[in-house]
Amino acid sequence: MPFDRICKAGERCENRYSPSFFTRKRLVKVLTQVRRDDVPAEVKWRDVDSWTLRHEFPDTGDGLSPAIWLAGITMTGHVGGTLSQPEILFHGRSMPNRVEAGDGLPPITRFRVERVRNEAGGITEVKYSDRECVHGTNMPANPESNAKRCFPSWWLPEFGQDQVLGWFHKYVATDITEDDRTGDSALKKTHYDYLENPAWHFDDNDFTDMAHRTWSQWRGYGKVQTTVGEPGTTQSVTVERFLRGMDGDRLPNNGNRTVTVTDSDGRVHTDSEWLAGFALESQAYNGPTLESVSVKIPWVRGPTATAGDDKAYMTNTAEVRGRTLMGDGSWRHTAVVNTFDDRGNTTKVDDAGDTAVTGDETCATTTYATNESAHIFTRPASIRSTAKPCSDWPGAAADLLAESRSSYDGLAYGAAPTKGNLTATERWTGTAWQLTQRTTYDELGRPTEVVDSEGRKTKTAYTPAGGDFGVRTVTKTDPKGFSAVTEMDPARSLALNETDISGRRADIEYDPLGRTVRVWAPGHAKADNPSLPSSVYEYEYRTDAPTVVTSKSLREDGNYIASYTLYDGLLRERQTQLPAVAGGRLLNDWRYDSRGQQYRVNGAYYNESEPGKALFEPLDNAVPNQTITEFDALGRETEVIYRRLGVEQWRTSSSYGGDRTTVIPPLGGTTTTVIRDVHGRATEKRQYHGRQPTGAYDSTRYAFNARGLQDTITAPDGSVWRYEYDALGRKTAEHDPDAGTTRTTYTAVDQVDTTTDARGMSIRSEYDVLGRKVAEYERRGTGQAETKVASWNYDAIKPGLLDSSTRYAGDKSYVNKVLEFDPAGRATKTRVEVPGGEDKLTGNYDFKASYNSRTGRLTSTVQPAAGGLGAEVVLHKYNELGLPTETYGAEKYVPETLYSKYGEVLRLTQGSGSKTVYTSMFYEEGTRRLSGVDVQRNVQGNTYIAKRQYGYDPSGNITKLTDGPPGALPDTQCFSHDYLKRMTRAFTPGNGDCQAQPTVAGLGGPAPYWQDYEYDIAGNRTKETDHRSNGDTVRTYAYGGPNGAQPHTLRSVTQNGPGGTSQDTFDYDPTGNTTARTVSGSTQRLEWDPLGHTEKVTEHDGRQSNYLYDADGDRLIKREAATTTLYLGGMELVLNNSTKNLTARRYYDHGGSVVAVRTSGANGGLFWQLGDHQGTSVTTVKSDTLEVNQRRQDPFGKPRGTSPTTWPDDKGFVGGTKDDTGLTNLGARQYDSATGRFISVDPVLDTDDPQQMNGFAYANNSPVTNSDPSGPMPLT
């Protein structure tokens, strides 16, 4: 405090004429407020947050008066109450400022921050460098060449009169330690090495007399090495070089320094004053090896203003040059050059990409809308991107990637803005400018109306409209006139409630600090349940234990179930504690290493205590599911180790080579190298044939256009997928090697307008003003008439919700309709309308559903009476964790479900009384993979129906599956896989030994078999050998049409064996749909609709199967020679075409799986459904007699052994529908189990998975481990 500058009242202030600025008050509190609109005018403000600053005056120990010290900061929230966070504490270390000279003057000791404790108890500690300068022994020779951490300065001793020149210490941080304190992770340590001498600049403070200036201005170190991590462990090391602004610095006798800095590329940079602190270069090391370098070259403009010797300059980064070390020791270089205008706005970005590659360059240019008088300089007017370097700008039309332009304040493009509100945006379509959005603002600059390119308006209204008070209500009205309303608390602009256009309302409450504490979900109204919110959240910051967030979810009984998330003192997630089934808790842990990386993860494990707020720390050998990750010095994963009870089970290893990453997975996986370009895009994937990344590999290559969009994909077999785009970057054509060319057009707002396939068949979509599809039209070839095939209607019952969807077939309309919604917007009454002309299937079928308002869970369904089955109400019950426990209606379908502590089904009971079936499931400790299934029935004697056991390799491939119920011949299946995880062998050894080489004589079990499979590089099955006692039967597969067209289409299967030689043949249309199948001498012909659905199948004898799909593409009606089936979701009606007898099948679902089917008719009844791990129903048990029917299949779904003569429904492989055609309908596609392939191209292409890119192969040719029950994508 400069007491000598204080003028007391009535005292003359002689010799104190210069201005001085100080206060004798200290800041003790910062308070934020908002203006109130709900109180009388004299009470204007409402407190929001405050920060209280606590000060101390610690003794410095040097005899001088103590200096003020900020000891703590406390944040308090005031909205709706008062709540404070724990205090942030600052602990200081006293350090002498002055280099003691033996002159009796004090060292001027002052405190520096040594430790900060945050609100969660975490501590950040700072260690400073030692004093370098010692009077008389280690001092700079002179101020201008000072290279030590001390500096000269003129100062006024406390009791002296004249200023004296003294030397003062400079301290730098050498170590920062972050200690979570509450989570027991390693200390995060950061160490700084200062690799060059420090720089001291001549004092440029204009308020200091020149006679009292010297070289006292700290400019720091030019080169700093940062090391993160504990010594003795892998550490991350980066070296950074800085400019310090030393060029031109004053020297004695009116001299000036000349200082330059040379970067690692050899370029010399003038160390100009205005570049002080500019980060010139960064280097990253992997151990002793330099792996990446980034050099930034400064841009300078100026002086833009001058005041005496002071000059102002604009600075930015003119160029960024990078280089990355490749695996062969070479370097890959990149360069980006920026150009700026006189205002410092970026006008060009010239990206050279990989400087050794031609063709990956881009140039982005920006112009600005400016208004000098209004001081508007930074509003972009146009942005243009081209696929050429900026030296070729503007380039040819073909080089244009994208171009947009913006207008402001309602003025035309190019006009000078007046306020700077963006009111119109346009884009170049390739032929014209298209308006994309027009925006209107209120006086406060808030958007009030947005109009898109089709003139659709969305309006926003704010209440109050003026700016005197905070906003309390925001109302958004969509182009159809429907409004969504958000009520807000002006204090923090947080939503208090939100009501969407359907009337669904959610309410939220907050604590005084603005954190969500209670939520009422739609359908559970706050007005009706003021004390029972749907969710409750509690926050507890603790400085001596982990911080805890408690989440409570409302149960059906009105109580809550709580889970806890614990955070360490650095607020990193440390542990979660969730309630386990029937008591106890499930825990997950995260631990961090000395670099702050998450290196240890404990997957869910059980503990018998109830979940709570206290941190639980298990022993490693008690954790069944632990993942340890090791990192290299650049923070990349090198080893991911899976441990069970402290013992390593397997690991995934990764290595890096500049542009490539190689991953060696656990045994059974595919060793893969991915090569990426300078933009991080994968350009090649190599899948090695062996465990090590050497030798033969399959290569998939990816190419991109100048926009960065996928241009081509080349599969390992050379097949190419190629894409075309329009000027807006929208995909307009896809050239598939099997499906041919599909072309797409778009609406003005980028919705798909039409798609036309290789057959010339097209689909056109119509949309309403909200962008929802409302109609679909098909055209079956060029020049053919367009026909409306589907429509969707909305808003009649509740705005924003779908009312109905309709499928049109000829003059008939098939409708799925919603009749009622509950307050949460869930459909509670639906109807399927089948028009006249469908015989006894014609009619309306109403279904009902109800949901618990507290939890949203399904509580009951009502299915209609039809086909000989009466109407039925089916009820569902759940345990306290929301897991389904009971399903019952006319009978107790599932009276009891027992769960493991992890929430997995342990035992499922079907039926009641003496007629019950029990399914028990067992799981592998740690991985929780299914390890066994026991199925028993309540009968005398041997109760077992099945006793299955599963074996896996470390990568998760199923290698062994045994079904060996007591008293029955065990059925052991063994599976082998190749380097791509494709199944290559399946056999049933009589002795159960999967390791021994199979022999025909050694086969055993109730349905013995031995099959070998071979594949080409594309994943096509090329050979299948069925080994039997009477000789091998070999099936050879041939692919591709004339001249190599459609390379993945199966054209023939030639069979040679004891039964002779035969050949099956297949034909395809231009889109890859199978159009003819000649199997066993009989030809079957297939017809397809424009959407790729099988529409009609004609057998060799003229019999036909016809299929009708609903508006969303799901099968609705199957018409076969003998029967017609109507699919109604959980119910199916079957009409006998000859007798006109109508029967029904009703399915009962429990926990997402079908557990029973009830059928009507002569052989009807209730049957328990028992599926395998993939959802194939392999066993059915008649509920009243417990009579068992079983069926077996080979890995790809062909029947194996003796098949039962009857089965209660038409479901087969992975739950698909078996058709008379011999095919199985798996949702999106038809599957042929005889060939293990789909008969049409997959509508979904996973470009990251080369095996899935073969659009016909089932489940990547791994049918036991993987499955594809819906057709478009394998589940792995």
C-alpha cells in the first residue's frame, strides 16, 4: 500500500502531484444478479451466484508488514435457497524476492501459491526452482547479458528515501503434482526442464523514468521440455520452442540486439518484439525417438498503431508445417498456409495435404462483409473451397468443392451490414445460387423467424419480449402451426418445464447452484405427483472422500432405486455402485496412472454390501473382469490386457508406424494394419493370414475425393464400389459390383426425392412441411406409370405423432392405425385394417397396451379374438430393478424369473403347477459369456430336455457346443475358424474331443456330421465337403456373371459324391436379386418389387407364393399354395385356401424373447418355446402333456438328423420365417440355408468390414458365433 501517496483531509498534498491509482478496500465478494419482474419496483434484483474471497495476512518472517494473501474462495448459489460448495484453499510458500546483498535490507519475502485444494479435495502442488543468484558468488556479469534467474530493479526500501538498484529472484515452476487425494490413483506428475538460458528484456514501461529502467522484463525460456509421468515409468515428453521478442532489445550505448531463432527445419525467424510468447515449434518423443514435429510460422501486420516508441501489431499463424516419422524411418510432411487481410481475418487456407502427394491439395477462400463506420469487420460474406492449391485459384468449375455466401441485416448480398445479424445464407448448387435459410431477428438480436429454401417458416417468441427482464418463456411454432413451449428461470436460463407439440410435458427442478435435482418425465405429471418425481439427483462434494452424485429412479411402488457415481478429487469418474438383484451391489472402477490416463478398469463385479457413497477398493485377485491398458510415450494404447482374478487371460497388442496402426488381437481374432492418410482417413486395411503382421495379407483400399468423401472402395478380390456426388456433396450414384448402379436425387432441403436402381425401377418420396415422409410412389421401369404404394398420416390425434400408415396394392389399402396415445405419447390402442377381398382375413384387428406412468414399462397388452383364439389380456410384472419377472394371461406363461447379481437370467420357469419347464443359464466368470443352459421339465425320472455347454476361444469365437442331457447321447459340435474368423470346419466327435483331427469313424451323437468349408478372398464359399461313411460329398461353388460381372453372385453349385453328380444354378437381375433357382432339377422363379422385396415366387409346377409388405417394409401377408398367413405382430392368422378354415398363432414375449406360442385348430394348444443362443427355437414342449419336440441344424441352418413331423409355427433359423419356397425370411432379406447365403445384396454396406462387404454371405461366414436375424447387418 503506497501510504506516502495518501492525502489526509485538510492536509496539503505537496510534492504529490502525479496520479496514483489504488484502493484501501479489498475485494471480498463477487455477486451476480438478474433483474426481477415478479416483485415491486423497489426490489429490483435477484441474487444468482456469489464468490466469497477469504484473505489472510501471514507473517512473511522478514520483519516487514505482512502482505495480503488470498486464502480461499467459496462459491454459493442463491436461486431458490442458499447452497455453498466447499471452499477452494490456497496454501503458500514464503520465498525471498530480493537477492540479499549483506546490506541489512530485508529479503522482501512473499508467498507464492504452493498448493491448491479444490472443492472435491484434489490438490495441485507446485514446486519452484531454487534461487539461482547468490550475492558475491553467482551473479550476472551485467544486466544486459543476464542469463540467470534474477534481475535488477530500482526499488524504494521501506524506510529509505532514495531508490536503489537491487537484484531480485525469478522463480519458475519445475514440477506440478496433481493428487486426487480421495480416489487412490497415482499422482499425476508434470516436470519442466528449461533447456536454454532465460532472456531479460529492457523495461519498456513508459511510467518508469528512463534512469530507473534496466533489463528487468522477463521474457522466459526459448525451449522447454515437458515430461509427464512418474520417473521409472513410461513418460510423455514434448519439447516446445518459443519466440521471446528479443530482437531490437536495447543495449548499452544506444545499441540494439539482433536475435533470430532457427527451427528444426532450418528456417530462420526474427525474434521480433511483437512475437513474444509465440509458440514456434512442438516436438513429441516416443522414448528417445522424435516422432512428430509441428512448426508454426508467424504472420505479422503492422504497426497498426503507434504511441511514441510503442507499436501495435497483429499476429497470427501464417503457416503450419508438420512431419511425422514413418515406420521405415522416413518422414511424411504436411503444410497449411494461411493468408490474412489487413484486419487479421483469414482470407485463404492453402492446405497442401501430404507434400509428397499431388492431388490432395485444397484451397478455402473467405471474403468478408464489412462496415467501417459500424466497426463490423469479421462477418464472412462468401466461403469457397476448391480441390486445387491456392496458386490455381479460382480453378475450373470441376474443382469447386463448395461455395456459400451470407447476407446481413435483411440486405442484399454484398451490402455492408449495419448490425451484423446473419439474415440469409445461400449455397451454390453447381448451376445457381440456392437460398438455404432466411432469418429475422428482434431488437435484441434473437432469431424470431427462420425460413428454409422451401419457404417453410419456424417462429420463435420470447416472453417478455423486451430486454428489461430475463426470458421466462420461449415458444417455437413449426411450419404446421404446432407450438412447443419452454418455461425458463431467467436466473440461469434453465428450462423449468418443456412441453412439445404433442403436449408431452417434462418438469425440472434445480438446486441453488443450478444443478438438476428433480425431473418429472412426460406422462408422470408434476401436478399430480408433486412429491414423486421420476428422477432425483443429489450432489455431495467432499474434500475427505470421493465426491458423489446419487441418481434415484422412481419404482412402480413409489419408492426409489438409487445408484451412485463417485468422482475422485480431480473429478474423474472413479467408481459406480449400482444395486444388484436381490441385494448387494455391482461396482465398476477406473484407476489412473501418473500421466492421468485411465489404465485400469474393473468391469462389473459383485459385493454383498448395499450401494452407497463410500469408496470400495477390492483386491485385484478378487475382481473377475479387469482390463489393464499400457500406453506408449505418446499416450497410445500398446497392450490391453484382460485379467480374471488377477491372472492374465489374453491381451490385444497395438503398434504404430506413423501412418499405420497394427493390432494383434487375442487368439482367434484377425491381425490387422490400418493405414491412414494425413487427414486421418483409412486408405488401406490389411488383414493378415497369420498371427504376426508379416507375410500374406488381404488388402482393402479406400480412396477419397477432394471433398474427403468416399470415392472408391476396392475389396481384396479387386471388386470396386464407386460413388458419385453432386455439387453439394450429396451422393447421387452408387456403383456396386453386384447391385449395379443406384441413382439418387434430392429435394431442395436435401431429403431423398427418388432412387432408381439398376433395373430402372424407382421410388419417389413425398414429405410434409415438417420433413416427414407422407407418401411413397414406385415406377417399375423407364416409361412406366408411377403408382402410389404407401402413405403416412400424422397429427390427427396428437400433433407430431404418427396416426397411420397405409400400404396400397391395386385398389386395396392395408392400414396400420393408432387409435389412442397415453400422455407420454405411447400408442395404447392400435388397429390393423385388412380390406375386403382377403376372404376371412378381411377385418379390423385391435390391439391394446398399457404402461406404468411411473416407470414407463409395459404392464399389459390385449390381443383380439381371431382365428379360433379368444381375446386375451397379458400382464407383465417386474422386480425392483425393472427386470421382467412374470408374464401371465389365460395361463401363467412365466410365473417366475430369477436373475444373477448382474441382471442375467439364471432361471426361467414356464407354466405352473405340475406342468412346468425350467431353463437354467450359466455364465462364464468375468466375461459373462453364456457358458451353459439346462432345460428340465417337471416329470418323473429324467427331467432333462437339454444340457448345453459352450466353449470359446480368447477372441470370443464359439469353438465347442455340447448338448448332453443325462440319459441321452451327447451331441458335441466342434467349430474351427480361419484368420478372418470364418467357420472352416464343423463336426461332432463321438468322444467330445475337439482337438483331435476328425475321422468319419469317430463321429458320434444323435445327428453326426462333419463339414469342411473353403472360401475365396472375397468371402464366397468355394467348397463344402460333407464327410460320411459312404464317402465324401463335395459341393463346389462358382461365382460371377459374364465378363466378371456381379462377382459375388452364386451362379452354380456342383455336387459330386456317392449319389452321383448334380448341379444347381442361379440367375440374377441387374441389382443382384436372385431371379431363378434351379435346385435338384426344379426351377423356381422369383420376382422383386422396386424396394428389393421378394414379391412372387413361381415353382416349376406353376405353384406360386406371393408376399405383401406393409408401408414400412415388414411382411404383412404371405400367400402360398395351401395357406395364406396374415402377420399381426404378436399374432398370426392362417387361412387354409381350400377349406377356408382360419386358425391363429399367438406369441408370448418375456424379456424380449418368445417363450410360448398358442395355436388354434385340431392340433392346437399352448407350446413352450425354447431357443438356442441365437434365437432359433430348437425345442418345443406342449404345455399340457410336456411332450417334447426337438430339431437340430447344422451351423448354417440346414436340418440335421431326424426332424419332427409337426411344429407349432413356421419359425426357423434365428427366428426367421420358413417359407414353402425353401427359403427363410430374415426380415430385410431371404436366406438360403443350403448355400449359407442370402439371395439378394445386403442393403447395408459396412465399409469398415471387408467380409460384410460381400453382400450375400451370412453373418460373415461365422454362423454360430455371429447371427443376422434381421438381414441387414450381422450381430457379432
